[in-house]
Amino acid sequence: MKRNSGSIPLAVLGAALLACLVGCQQDVVPTGSLTPGPGAPGGSSGSFPSFNINNMPSPNYWNNVGHYEKLPSLFQFADGSSVSTVDDWFGTAADNYQGRRWEIEQILQYYEYGYMPDYGDNLTVTCTNDSATQATINLSYNGSAGVKTASFTINARIPSGATADSPVPALIECSSGGTTSWQTALGSRYALIGFNVENAASESDYSGVVDTLFGYDHTNDLDAPCIFMSYAWCVGRIIDALELTTSPAFGGLIDPKELMITGMSRWGKGAMVSGAFAKSKRGTQIAVTDVGSAGCGGPAIERFISSIGLNEETARNAADVEGGKNIPGRAYYMKWIGEDDVNPLLLSSSQDVSWFTSIHTETSQPPFAGPVKTAADKPTVTMTVLKAEADFVYHPWPYEGIYNGNYWHGLEKEAQLIEGSPTWFCGRFKQFEDKHFGLKTDDVGGLPLRDADGFLCSIPFDQHFLLALFAPRAVIIHDGFRTIRNNPEGCFLNHLAADEVYKFLEEQDPATYADVSQFNALKFYFITHSQPEYEMQDTVDLADVYFSERLDDSDFDSYASLAKSANYERLTDPAFPVRDPRSKHDYQKLNWARPGATPLSEQISDVEEYDWTKTTEWD
């Protein structure tokens, strides 16, 4: 395995200097043109620059080197060499397990989330069981500032049949409090642990357990963890408390090897970071991660900027959806709501049923052109949805964020959140400022997806780096086709990119990693920004199969068989067609693949280019 030489190539530095001399745009207002911008590697050509993973360049370097609209490869080391074996991916004892996966961890910590705080020998973890359903985790850290102490409390609902000799799996729910929403889906086989993330780090000022112990200066320390990494650190301490040999949390009734984690919206981002990074002192990680409607900074690709759904109606009929597959519509590609054989639980949602059983009228905001910050800047129209016996027409408005005059209108991007939610990222991430309108591909027909925040197009990573860290563990991305602000199609591209890693492990070591790609799951429903019960059931189905097949827990065999035969296949059913001409520009950004496989960009190279000048739906 080739390692880096420890220096940035002179050619790259020269190109970066040239880019600045000829006017590489770095304004706060996004820029861009129909041709790639100046500077290496440029918009649609050139190779991604190599760099020293042990001395990574500053964001300013990437701001000046020129935007790169393709997805950086998961199979290329920072030094430019290629990943070709499982040992290359995970590393070996000889290189202290510093393979490509380790590099990805370093890149995300350095540039986006900040570094995981220390949980080594200087940290002591004990637990006080306040009651059968409440435990206090006590922490003592002996650092450079002396001994600091802190504690936080978790609550649990534990099935009555659990014993220390037969502990049960559990779901950790990240929220600001409360542990009731998942109880029905979890039933009598799973425990539910409520984790109030505000105890780890406050979204407003970082205050909480982590800052009490480590005393970070979030203004000046660029390595200080963001709140999501602080959540992950505390999740690791929850696992520690469950693994204690003396006075474990909840009396040893919960199996720390069989843990799930979930969160919705901003807590979905936190759950995803926790699922990727959280480790106990023994090295135990979360087994199954559910990411609920989390969008950018979590499962959504920053570089994905498709206009589908924003400037077109949807015309579908019953024949289009025969067989229950996601057949292309005109805007988003939703399951036929009336197909109760696809998912009976879907019809239990009164919200979904109401959209398709009667004429439905809503006041909403149509697409608009130019920067908009207030509701007064956007006209209001009324859209009507008609459901007939066999046909219906769906207008894709409204969707979260485009109206009500708040900051969150438009397609949410990390470029926007640097200003809008600064505690979600580390200080170094806030230095990225190469923002573009994506060569105007997100301004199709004068209908941009967002305002003047643009998107970050020179970051040396994207959110597929985060999702790839889960392989071969189980992860499921949930969202709604009506939550366009969360960029569901960008989440789908992330799913496709990470799937290359899962399939790489399957092919390279089938004896160890047989069928693990089934645990890279994704499911979208025709819902808005929410987490209904049938999504929760998806996660339980995924966990049943994972615990049975990957952890060899025979207690789950019958449940796994039921899940797979009844409805498990839907969790890997493609949500969007990659050969839609309107999305070709975005899917072409996945221009690499696992060794021996054909990149998606080549698979769709014969797809016609879509003529956006003929788009007239909103005239």
C-alpha cells in the first residue's frame, strides 16, 4: 500500500496560484458559469489533488485550488494511490490500522466535525443506577487542567423478560428528551434508551458534559468538536456504562453489542455522526443506525443539486406503478400509495391517505428566481391535487423551507448552515467559502433551488465519506419525497456511493462479508419532514436481520425470516432512476467505482442531455 510523501505536489500549488491570479471566485455570493471555473482540478475534468493526510492543507488551500464538482473517490488514498484490498480499506496491525477508512475518519474530523475527545486511560467511567429505568453516568477526566468531573442521566424502557444472563438489544433515541415515540415499533423485544443530547452539548453555546470535562475554546480552537461529535463521545460513554463489570447501567439487562441509534432532523445528523464515530473503551460500536430526515451535514450530498421536483408537475397512472417499483414520474418517484401490498403500514397514515383520496388544496410558495430572504419576496399560489380512479396529478409544492419567511427556505446546504447553525460544524469547516451556483445547473429555467448561499464545491470530501464509515454495519436513511429541502435525491446518490464500499467488501472477502450490501438501506415515503411509525418498523426489520445474520444471534432468526419474506426487500429498492436525463449532471459526479466495477458516470454516459429550455410547467 503506497503511502503519501508528506508534501503537496508543486503542480497543484502552481495551479492554485494561477487560479488566484486569473480570478478564482471566492465571494460570499455564489458564482459560476456554464464552463468550469479556473484552477486545477476544475469543474468537470482533471484529477483530485493528492495531499498529506498527516499534515492536511487548510480550507483556504481548497478555496483557491478550484472547485471540483465530482465526488472525491472513496478508493483513492490522500496520496493518490489506490485502494485494492480489504487490508487497504481497514488497515492492518503493521500500519496501526491506518487504512483508507482511517483516512476518511481523519478528513471528516479535521475539516467538518472536529476531533473526538479523548476517552483513553485518563477517563474513568462509572454508573449509578438511580432506579430500574434511570441511570447516571459519572465521568472523571484527568487532563492538563487537572481532574474534571461531570455526569449525565439516561432513561430506559426495558422489556419485562430481560435478565443479566439474557440481555436484550436496545435503541438509543437522540432527542431533547422523551422516550415514547418508538415504543410501539420496538415491541417487547427491544429496550429503548432516551438520550437527551443537550446534556452532551447545547446547540446554542456548546455547554454540557464535553465542555465541562475538556474546556474547549470553540472560538479559536479549530479542532474542537462540534455538537454532533460531542453527542458521539457521550454515546460512547453510554456503551461504556453498559459494558461495566461492576454496576453496569440498568443492571446488565441491555446487550451493548446489539445497539441501535436513531435521531430525526438535526438529531438525525447527530445520530449519523454518532453511529459512525462512537466507540466504547473496548472498541464497541453501534450496530444499526437509523437516520431520519436529516439532510445536509448528514446523509445528503452537498454537491448534488438536481432540480427535479421543483419545476415540474407529476403525472402518474396506475399502470406506471405496476409491480410496486419506483417508476420514473415527472418530479419525484414515489411509491403508489394505494398499493397496500407494498407496505400496508403506509395506509395507516391519515396524512398520506388524505392526499390521495380526495381533492387536496394547499397554499404554497412556487419556485422563484434570485436571492430571497423574506416571505414578501415570494408570491403565493394555490396548488390542487386530484386523485381519480386511475390517474392523478401532483404538484410538488409546498415543501418544507421554501415559505414562511424564515431562514430555512430553499434546499438546505452546508454552505447555508455555516451561518445558520454554526455549532453543527467545527471552526475549521467555517473557513470554506468557495461557493458556486454549480455552473448554473441549479438555476435551470430561472428556478434556482436556493438563495445566495450556494453550495460548497471545493471541499475535499462529501457526505459519502461519512456513510462509508458504516460498512459493513447496518445503516438506513429515511426521508420523504415531499421533504425536498432535505435533498432526498442527494441522499440516494450518497447511498449509491457508499454501496460501492459494501459491495467491495462482499467481493473481496465473501466468507467474511457475504451479503453485507443489504445493510446499506434506504427508504423514502410520500411524507413531509416527519418520522412516522412505519419508518420505525423499517429499522426494527433491518435490526432483526442484522442481529440474526451478522451477529449470529439465533434469538432473531424467526423475526429475520419474517422481515425478509414480508417487506425487507423494500429497504434496498432504488428510490430514483439514475438514467433520468434531468439528473444526469448530478449522477455523473459518481465517476469512480470499486475495483473492477463500472462507474455510474459511464453507465449513464449514453443518456441524452436534457434540454432545460423546453421546461414550461411554471409559465
